[in-house]
Amino acid sequence: MAQTNTLRKPVLVIHGGALHNLPEMYFGPEVQEWKLDGIRRAARAGYAALVADDPQNDADTNAVMAVVEAVSALEDDGNFNAGCGSNLNADGHVRMDATVMNGKNLKCGGVIGVSNIQNPIRLARQVMHKTRHCLLTSKFANDFAEEMGVPFVEEEKLISGRSKRVHHRTLDRLRKEGKELPSIPKIMNEHDTVGAVALDRHGNLAYATSTGGLSCVKAGRVGDSALPGCGGYADNEVGACSTTGSGEVIMRVTVAARAMFNLELGQTPEEAMKNAIQYMVDRIGEFAGGILLDKHGEVGLAASPETNIMTFAVVKDDKIKFGIHPNEPQYEDL
């Protein structure tokens, strides 16, 4: 279907991951302020790319550049489970997943299980642009990073105070449940996967999602974040979505694909995202959150009922709507 020449109002939506069933002591005012500061910085970085001059190459769109810049800012922050704040697996190491998708041509690129890379989302973009593949994994993704001249960092740089606190809390929970590593505690887990969706002035849509994975899981475990249709999706004819939550369950329900299908059925973005998550809850249980943007620039944010925090930001008409949870929005000028 051909695109029209009518310019759209650019829209950027970001999430900083969902926290579920988390005792209040773990997300007090100081933690909330860190997350709100980080999500606003990412919103400004992403929106600057969204409204910049058109890219000088055919491979990119402003929407792609915006989601990559926004997610890169969250990877750099240290207070989110991505890049420099990634969780530790059962072996005590950082392994990260990320993906980006261009809704104009349905091209996507992702990396799974990469190490020693500060911004996996930038490497995912290189996979999309420089190869014919959709996903590269572990050592081979790192080999590709070296070929592309992506700088490597010491693993310690990817382990923040947040990472260590989550790891220790997860270990304590596992001991109380009488479990050994590797495992996932039943009651509490801190996903904090980050993501962004964008609509640029030409009507192009894109999504990006990045994660450090779950704490204390088996080495080699793969979640939903790098898988199109699960951790997100983008199609200029429909919309763009990014998800966060229990990866194994999101994959079984293909939450992002379901939300997009709901849009095609005529549901609003809010309804489409909420109904996709509710279907998952009804069928399997567990929890998730997500952001959804339709091709007209309408926004939907939703999370399962147990969600304590799903930090978000929406940038539209030079204003930022943001908050620690979709039900508690704040506003400020860009």
C-alpha cells in the first residue's frame, strides 16, 4: 500500500520495564526519581532524533533513529535492566538481548546473548543494516561487533548498583523458596526490560527493545525481547509495539503480535495492548506490560494488575507525559 505525502505529528513512546509483586521497600522515592530522570533523558534524546533532518541513507528512517537513541540512553543509564544496568545470570555474568525493526520495509535486526557491549541496540541496528539476517547470537554476535568496529567494554561496566541489588534479592528469594541456581523465584522478579516505539513525520514506524534478561537464570536462556512478534513489532500499515515482562510467557502468547492483530481488528491502542496482556493472564497467568502506537499516532499503555512500576514517557506536540506507572502521569514541556 502506498504511503501518502501528508506529514504526521511525530510521536515517541518509551518504557523502562515493568516490576511486579515487588515489596515497596525496593521501589522507594529515590529509586523512582532515578527512573523518572532516566526516562526523561531518554525521551529527549529519542525525540531529538525523531524531529531531526531526514537520514542521509535509505536504510534508516527518523523513527528507527529515534527508538535506537532512546533505548541507547536507557542502556547507558545504569538504573534499568539493559546495557550498563544488566542483570546477572546464574553464572554471575551479563548476557544481553536487543532488537530493532523498521516498519517501512519490515526489516529487523537483533542480537542474543551478547557480552561486553555497552549498547546492544546499536549492534542490533548494524545487524539490520549490514547483513541479510534478522538475529545473531552470543559469540557470533560479538564476532560481528568486532568486524563492525563496535568498541568492547569490561563486563564490570555493565554491572551497576541496581544489577547487584537485584541479584542479591533474587538469591535471597530463591533460598527462601528452597531452590538452587539456576532458577526464577515464583513471587518476585525485576524485569525492567526497556523499549521504545516511534512514528515520524513521514508515517514511518519503528520499535526497539533491549534487556539484560532475568536475574539468576540458566546461562544460555533466551527471552522474548529479541524476537519479533514477542518483544515487539513494527509495521507502517498497522502500528508499533514493545513489551516487557515474563519472557517465557510472552513468547508462548506472542503478545506483541497479538496486540498488533487487535489493532487490525479496529481496537484502540489502549484496548489492543490491554486485551493482549489480559489474554496472556487469562490463558497462562504471569505478568507483562507494553506500549503500543498506531499508524495515526494514537498511544496505548497497559500492564497486568500486579505491576508496581512501569516507567514510561510519551513525547508528542513538544510535551512529555511521563510517570512511574501509566495510571500516575505527570507532564512537562519538552
